[in-house]
Amino acid sequence: MLHVNARSYRLPTQPTVVVCVDGCEPDYIAQAVAHGQAPWLKRTLASGTALIADCVIPSFTNPNNLSIVTGAPPAVHGICGNYLFDTATGSEVMMNDPKWLRAPTLLAALADAGRSVAVITAKDKLRTLLGHGMNGLCFSAEKADEAGVLDWVGRPLPSVYSAELSEFVFAAGVQLMRRRGPDVMYLSTTDYVQHKHAPGTPEADAFYRTMDRYLAELDALGCVIVLTADHGMNAKTRLDASPNVIYLQDVLDGWIGATTARVILPITDPYVVHHGALGSFATIYLSASADRAALASRLAALRGIECVLTREAAAERFELPADRIGDLVVVSERFTVLGSAASRHDLSGLDVPLRSHGGLSEQQVPLIVNRRIDGLDGDRRWRNFDAFELALNHAQ
Ligand code: ZN
Ligand code: ZN
């Protein structure tokens, strides 16, 4: 048995693949199955195990990927966004550096236990966090040329803004399983397609058809496969298809003056073209003179706001590291996103109506295993970070 972050895992006896499909709102799978585009998933949903799980809030990529590979919420692993306000230096920084990681990953522990482990991500921003401390193969599709893997994957380097970036992850995973047969593989895609295309559209179905084909190949190689997602995805538009944004920095500056509040959007990452740094979660740092309770209730009364929590309440409810969030946490409703100041968002890259994530409305994700597991507690609140527990402790 392996003991990691207060959970116990059995060592794998069969090749094991955990797949995090970025932005996989459950309806993408239902629609692809309904349209006859995902025969492997259709079979697997019938003969394996199909659950709906809750991801961690904020429903963003980095916190959830790190939860899946640590088996723990952000309060334990420390990664609570793609981006944070570093109170130690007074600057806003990306959270890609492993120095922010507070817990070991299960992947590193499996490698230390002598198992061969491979990690393939779409975007390079996740690679150093997922591979931290891990003795094994870890590369991104985005920088596959630098990793020297283009030859054996047999595909050209994909653009960072393309469906092919995720396809490369699956293609590389299948090739790797064929050639080297790692004991454990973690595959993590990008939500480029999901930000642009709603469930059941031809473009979304085409993505899931491709994914389904690669998963069928991994299944045929004898792999235990667990598929989950980092978060869901929803339309965030007004009736006229313009982004439905509450610019919190502008709102607060208008209420209490320009230097009293600092709005941080943890969705911010180096790849903002498809979401303009607009998501349904924000955190706010307030100066000591600000009336926190009064601002919280005033914000909560705005149309489109789902909830406003104090730091302490947010840390408890969402299992977040209290020292890495602001005085207030704001979550917007399903059709609404939160911005900082309107002047700071470049929306010129949004060539289709905005779809995004970050809130409670994107919390439900699929949790699918290609093995039937009898006796699972259907009333348990399953989490996407139970993926490895299902894979290692129940599916083999
Ligand atoms: Zn994501
Ligand atoms: Zn996204």
C-alpha cells in the first residue's frame, strides 16, 4: 500500500490510465453518445462505472489537476488558481511554479515505489506542477518538439490554440502505452474546443469521436481507464451574445474609491484568447479600512452573483488555503462571469460567444471507469480527485 496525503492506495497490477478531459461538462459526453459519435463511451457507460462527481472550487484547471494527482483539495496541495496575489511580495503572479505546491503527488509516490509513470499534458503550464518530484516521463503537447517526442508520436507539433493539441495528448498516450507500457499514465487535455463549442455541436462531437477512438485503443491494450474532468463549461452570454460580465474592480472603485480593493481573477493564465480572463470566480483583497461585511452583502445583492463568502467561510466551504485567497470570495451564477476592470480585459480574441467556468455551476463532472465496480456508495459525494482511488483500489 502507498500512503499519500492521508489516503491509501494499492499499487497497480494492470496498466492504469487516468484521463482529465479539460472542460468536460457531462452533457458533452451525453450528446456525443446520443449522436452515435462515441461508441466506446456508450459501451463503457453500460458495462463499466458511471458517476457524476464534484470538482473543486474554483472550477479552474490547475487547482483541479493538482487535486486529481494529489487526491486532496487545494487546502492540502496549495494550488488554488492559475494566478494569485502574492502577499509576501505584493505582486500578482502565475501559480505554475512548484514552489507553490504544498503536498507530494501520488504520481511521484508511485514512481518512488518503483512503478513506471508517465504524464502527458496539453499545455506546458501544467507540466512542472504535475511532474514535480516525479521520476518518470513528463512532457506537454505544446512543447513536444523540445521533449523530442514528435518522431515516435508521428504527428506534427500542434498549435496551442487547436483541437489537435488535445488529440496529440491521446495519440502520444496510445503510442507510449504500446511501446513502453508504463504502469501508470496521467493524460490531461485542454479546453480549447469546450470554450468555443457547446455540447452536441458538430465540432464538439468531432472532438469526442476522436477521444473515443483513442480510449478504445487504450482499452484494447488492457488498461484500466478512469475518465474525469477538471471542471464543466457553460455559456456566459447575454441575449445578444455579448459576454455577460460584472466588472468587479470597476464596481468596487465606484463604491469605495480606487485604491481600496484589489480584484484577483485566478482564471488568468498565459492563454487568455478563448476566455479573455473571464470566469465565474474572483477573490478580493481589501484595505484595512474597508467594511468587509457591508461590501459582502452589497456585492451579494448584485444580479448574477451566486454567493459572496469571507476568506474564512470560503476556505472552509471550498477547502481552500486561507492564506492564498483574499478577504472576500465571489462566485457568479451560471450565465455570468466576473471581470476586474473593463479596461484590463482584451476581448478581441473572442470570436464566438463566451463560454467559461470557475463557479459552482461548472462543478459537476463525469467520473467514468471502464470496469464494473460493485458495491460503490451511490450516496457518497464523489469528487474528481477520487479518480486514482477508483483506479487503484476498486477497478483492479
Ligand atoms: Zn480546465
Ligand atoms: Zn478554461
